[in-house]
Amino acid sequence: MEDKSEIIRAIDSLAEDLNRQLRELRESVDDLRSAIEGNDSLSNRKAVSYDPGGIYAPHIARDEDLERAVQEALNETGATSEKQMGVVIKAARGKLRGKRFTETELDSLVHAHLKGKQ
């Protein structure tokens, strides 16, 4: 499990670096736009357009996030058997919206919880 945590931390660090670089790029584009608008000879040229805001990088769901989502889904659905896994997984997915996770992780966690309830 530690290897997985280290990988997740490394990915989170890379995501933070990318977000910082995107923020700096947005600021540079804004500065360039301001400079162009202030210069009459350049103001008639095509406007600079760049929208790095369209890049979407979801956060990685941590083990605690998965566990909390599964627990809440179990409580909401009242599921008690493995036959109800689909309902629990669907509810847990809704709680993890906007986060990255693997279906295998979610399936095995739901399976383990429901197996323990029988």
C-alpha cells in the first residue's frame, strides 16, 4: 500500500506543478493583452487568445475518499448483500464525481464491505 501512496503523492505533486504553471501562463497572457491594448499600433492586430482554463485535471481519490464514499453509499442504499453491489457502486461513484479512481479499487472495496455484512 505504501507504494500506491507514494505514487499518489507524486501525481498530486505533478498536478500542483501543472496548475502553478497554468496560473503563471494565464498571468503572462493577461500581461500581454494589457500591453497590446495599451499600444495603438498593436491594438488593430488580431487579439491574443489563449484559454488554458479549458484543461481539466481531476484530483485523485485517496483511500479515505473511497472508504467514505462507500460507507455513505452503503448507509444510503441499505445494501446488505453482494447482489446489491451495483446499487452501492453507482451511489459511491456519484460521491466521487470529479475525482480520479479505478473501478477495480471501488469494486473490491464495496465487495469487501458487503461480504463482511453477510
